[in-house]
Amino acid sequence: MLKLAGLHVLIVEDEYFIARSIARIVEEAGGKNVGPARDLQAARDLLSGSEVDVAVLDIDIHGTDVYPLTSDLAARGVPFLFVTGYDVSGISPNFQNRPLVTKPFEDSAVLDAIVAATRPAA
């Protein structure tokens, strides 16, 4: 069974090799990549012009935090998670309840976090 079958996953990551790694994880699990976006404007363009079911966000994109994009995601009802070098203490308190995977990561951790982000809140 492919855990992400048919899901469109927006990837917002400025490091090429990490973005490619996440994209591979998504593809191998049956998901469809949207992006990757390497800056906030590219992410917003993809969000407005593409089907997006869930977003994988790095917190620091070229020295700018990704938090402004979260309001765009919320407006569209798109769940999101973080894949970042920060631990939970480095994340804005408003987002500490979101699924989090710290870099470096195991493929299974990213996949599990994407699945967790798409589950309805209990």
C-alpha cells in the first residue's frame, strides 16, 4: 500500500539535495510533488496555481522564516508539517503542535510526519 497515494505534496525547501530527498520519499509513497519551492514567492505561486493536499516546510528559507506562508495554507485548509534543522524549542509557539522532523532525517520519519499531518485532528 502506498501511504501517500494521490496526495499532492507541496515541498518548500531551499537546499537542493534535501528537497530532492523529500521529493523522492513522496514519489516512492505514491504522492505527487508540487515544487519544490526554494523561496516564499515560488511557494505562494505553486499554492495558488496547483492542487495541494499537504505541505512540507523548512522553517528557514534563505534567511527568511516560512511562517507567513502558513496563513496562506490555513486559508486553503492545507495541513502542513516542518522538516527543519530546528528542534521544537526553535519553533514559534503557535506551531509547536505541528508534526516536526529534524534534519538530518530518516525517510520513514518524513513519511510518517506527512501521514500524521493529513489526519484529522482528534
